[in-house]
Amino acid sequence: MTDVPAVLERLRRTTDTIVGEQDLIDRLASGRRLRIKYGVDCTAPDLHLGHAVNLWMMRQLQDLGHQVVFLLGDLTTRIGDPTGRSETRPTLTPEEIEVNAASFLEQVSLVLRTEPDVLEVRRNSEWYGSMEVATLLGLFSQVTQAQLMARDMFRDRVAAGREIALHELVYPVLQGYDSFAMDSDLTIVGSDQLFNEQLGRHFQQRLGAPPQAVVITTITPGIDGGPKQSKSLNNYIGLTDSPKEKFGKLMSLPDTLVQTYAHVYSELPLELVAALGEAAAHGGPPARDAKLKLAAAIVTRYHGANVAKAERAAFTEQFSHRSVPADLPEIAVKTSRPTILELLQAARPELSNSELRRLIRQGAVSIDDQKVLSHDQPVPLTEPVTLRSGSRTFHRVVADV
């Protein structure tokens, strides 16, 4: 029989709120397998540790025999989720949607188990693709304009004089109905999806099904201590980042975030989490050692203990002894006197110019261990130089003229 208090206690470690908590308790106590909704729009995926909080909670439930239903919103992606947007999202082609769906599946498999008995993959085009107009209008009739305009995002757009397209108002209705169509018992989401998932409970109750429970997970600041992790802000740790990249980014955390990240992103015992936070508060060597333990714990979770041990040793060797890695990737530029920005563009093509300039402002860029202060500073390439662009990213640069 399921130990319901133990399951809830484990989930609460990374939970902010549970909507329908008694519903969840009753279903866990029933002993039947729960269907856990994990719905995504098939926009370009770039999942990070923040997204993985939800995935690890689902993984814990998979390990207890429950089933995650991975819902690819292939039809609703054509509409575009308006969440967090001040303007209408661009639409994607069916081909782009398919490519993104495959990438999503690949990334979530870094955490979720993929055996058929604990992971089912569905697409909402299964029910919307053949739904008659009369049925669709019937769904719309069960949601009022006042319910939709209660969403702060829509109110903000109206107040700012920005248009709201009709299909954007429809989007939350469609996502809500998904919960009924797929028999969802539970969904685990960030607070930005609470409105849509409460509509899921609304439809289930209206249509005679038990309402899903909604777990709202903890959100943390980005690795720079600012807003939550985001690719656009370059303040995130990606699930597909290498062990080296994960370790280096975690070592760059502000001391004040060590306890928070250890609590949310690791499985370290809570007493050790508190001890790491206390050590980090002292700054200096105690904070450095706390970050080493945190980084090793998180890399272990994704890549295994042996990899984490190797990354810790490599980091300590490189930064304690100020050594540069021996196996530097080499880039060649077509001029003998490029600017720093031109070098960074060649070395880090995945970053935008604004992100590269931000690295310079943060003091994260150097040439031969000399910190760079200006993006237009010229770099004479009479001989190869070592470019650092971030805490652990190095390139050897040569002129190819």
C-alpha cells in the first residue's frame, strides 16, 4: 500500500502549493495507478534545471508505478501559448513542430523513465483534429469572458492598449480540456500555468470526471541571482549542458543561492543543505567548498558519481592552480587584428551579441589571463592567444591570413 504521507513529504520539498490536495491524497490512498499530465507546446525546447524540478517529481512517482502522460500540444502549438507574452506568438509550420517534438522527447528522457508502462506519449490533435465545430462551441460555452479576463496577463495587455487575438483567448480553454480528454489525475507545473490547469479542473468537474490535482513547483532565481532561469537572459543551466558546463556554472553561483539550489536541485539530506547554506554565508573558502559539494551533487544526479568526481578534480586543478586546460579547441580568424567581439562571435556562435557584451561587462572575458574591458578592444594575433569567455570556457585563437 502506498505510504501517502511519505510521498507527499517527498513532493513537498520542491512544492509551493497543491490545488486539490485532498483529491491527490485520496487517489494515492486508493492504490491505483495515477495518470500524470505533462503537457508541452512544441516550440523550440531548451530545458534547464528549473524545468527539471517538475520532471524529477514525476520521475519519483514513476518509480512508484504511476504513469506520466507526455502530451505534445501539436495542435495548440499552432495557436501559441500566450503565457508571459505581451505580443502574439508567431506560428510554426507542421515540420517545425515535429522537429521540436522529437527534441522534447529526447531531453525529457534525461530524467523521465521511458518504459511504456510508465510513460505514454499523446498528441492533442488526436481529439481536436476530428472534433466537430458544434462540440468545440459547446466547450467554449462553458467558460465565460469574465473567467478569461481574470488572468492578469490579458488584463495587462488591455490596460496597455495591446490587442488580444481571439485564438489566444481560446488557448487556455483548449489546454484545460486536454486534462479531461486524457483522464489526468495530477499535473505538476510552474505558477505560470496555474490558470490553464485550473480550467482543466473546471472542465473535468463540468463533464463528470474527477478533477485533477495541480502541484505548483518552487521557482528559483537564475544563476546570476536575478529573474528565473531563461535562455534569453543566459542565466540558466541546461539539461543538455555537458558535465563540465554544469559544474562551472554552479561554481559561479552567488553565495546566497547555495542553500536554495541545494534544496531544490539536489537530493542532499536537508541537514546537509542547511550546513552548506551556513558555510556559504561565511564567504571565502567555506563558500567555495560548499559550492564544490553542491556542484558535485547536481552533476552526480545527471551524469553519475564518477563523472562528478572527475569534474570536481578538474575544476580544482584548473582554478586552484590557475591552470588552463591542455585540450583547448582552436579557432582561426581571417584577420590579424580582430576585436574582442569578433573573437567572441567566432568562439561562441550560440550567444547573441548582447549576451557576449554582457560577458565582457561581467569580467568573464580575458586574453592570456588579462581581463578585457571593452568589446571593441583590438587583439593582435602575431602569435596564438588564449581566450576565456566564461568561468570554464577557453579557446586557442590563431590568425588564418
